[in-house]
Amino acid sequence: MERTICIRNERRDDYEAVESITREAFYNLYVPGCTEHYLVHIMRGHEDFVPELDFVLECGGQVIGNIMYTKAKLIDEAGKEKNILTFGPVCIAPQYQRQGYGKRLMEHSFERAVELGYDTIVIFGSPANYVSRGFKSCKKYHVSAENGKYPAAMMVKELIPGSLQGHRWVYHESPVMAINVEDAEKYDSTLEKKEKEYRRSQEEFYIISQSFLA
């Protein structure tokens, strides 16, 4: 029997479950431990947070996934600013991964973002996870990091085709993304103890996160 799927905005009584799912999904994935659940914890109170794009996915009445957005901006060669979005963390509880739930969450949020007037999303992540959702290399849209480089992990999706055409852009993310690692460690220490471990996925993350396109 297929379980009922529901995507809705996060409520205050979801906070603990969402942070727990985020911690489980990311712990030891990219580095020993993780900071993503701390980012979720502090993001909701930041001025760049977009509550209208904070969604949870329920499966059979249980929250199993979440996606959160913050505002970001692009600045073109003339110094003109363009308001855009970035998302993350986006996660699905480990036992429900690779079953299409993340795709549903993202596609739902894309539709809502367009309704809110946004036309572009820039993210950092593994291209293997996002090219199927319409993301392309930042270099193809002439979107660089603040240092002028094109990170291999930085991808762009035009929600409205042609939105970035004819310009060169520099991406500026929200300050909330600059996590204080010590604060994140302190927060993690208040939660149920988990062992930090080395995994091969951490080496893959290091390689992609330190790579740039010529």
C-alpha cells in the first residue's frame, strides 16, 4: 500500500524533527561529523531566510525530508544587483533516500519560487545530485564566485529561461552561510552523541569542493 505524501511549509513543532533528520543525513558524509543541522537551527532567525520556501515532506504522516532557502544576490559587470535564491540544506532521512522524495521537494519548491517572483537559483553541491533537476555549471551562465573563479561545485538553475543572458555575474551568498565551526561544535555537543568517522565520501567532497573550471 502506497503511503500518502504531503509537502507543506515547516511548522515550529517540526523544528526538532527536521534538525534531527538533517543531522542523520549529513553526519560523516562530507566531513567527520557535520554542521548542516546547526545551519538549519540558526537559519530560521536570519533576515535572509525565506519562510515561504521552507518545506517539509511527510510520508505516511511522518516528516522525512526538508528543504530551506535563503536570499542571495548576483552583481553584474555594471554593478547592478539581482536578487536570487540559494537552497540548503536539503535532505531526506537516510532510510528514504534514492526513492524520489528529494526530487519532489525540489520541484515543489521551484514552482513556489517562481510564484514568489524569483527566476534564478545558485547552489553548491555535487553535480551528480542536481544536473537531473536542471542545474548547470556556473560557468555556462558566466556566474563566478567572489574571487573570480568558477567552482566545479557551484551550479545555476534559471527558473525563467534567459534570466541571466547577456551579462557576467558575481555570486554573493547570505552571511548566514558562514558558519562558525566552534559554535556548531558546541551545539552538536548538546545533542545525542554520535561518533565522528572518516568515509570515502569525504574525499570525494574534498576533491569537488576544491576544484575550479578553467
